[in-house]
Amino acid sequence: MHRFKELEIWKRGRHFCTGIYSLTSKFPESEKFGLSNQLRRASVSIPSNIAEGSSRKSNKDFSRFLEITLGSCYEIETQLLIAFDLKFISFEELNLISKELEEIIKMISKFKSTLKI
């Protein structure tokens, strides 16, 4: 078992989630239950799945939760592009948050590769 609060990937995921909430707070009110909600739910799943996976007894189980986490990251990437297409976010915002997301993806992938399965 891993102590999730000590994992840098969990800390970064939590920070990223806060950024998504801040970003989506500027979306139109009509998106409250649409794209805004989807982005928030997917971003919450990043640190949540890391935490849940860390409690599992085997690295194989933890690895599976990290795969789910990566899926959420790619879901967010798609949703951010749609938000940009709809002009809910600027090109600068898209680039900034996409770079942060890319770093998180790399960190999760690298960490996942270190687990002895």
C-alpha cells in the first residue's frame, strides 16, 4: 500500500482539480450541468482514483486505478479542446492547462511503470 497523500502525482492531481474548478467557474451558466460538470467530475477523478488505488493490496490493482486515472486525463484533454472550440476558454488558457495536464500524464505513466506487478 502507498500513502497517497505523500505521492506527488496525487498532490499534482489535486492542484489540477482546483484549477479546473476555477477555470470552469467562468463558463456560461447554461453549461453548469454540461461541459463544466463533465470537466469537474473528470478532474476530481484524478486524485480520487490515485487515492483509492493506493489502498489496494496489490500493485496490479493500483496499476488498474492508474489506468483509469489516465483515461480521465485524456477525457479532460478532449473536453478542454471542446471548451476552446466553443470559445469558453482562450488559446492561452488551453495551452497552460494542457501543459499541466501533459506533465501529470507523464508523471502517472512513469509512476505506473515503476510498480512491480
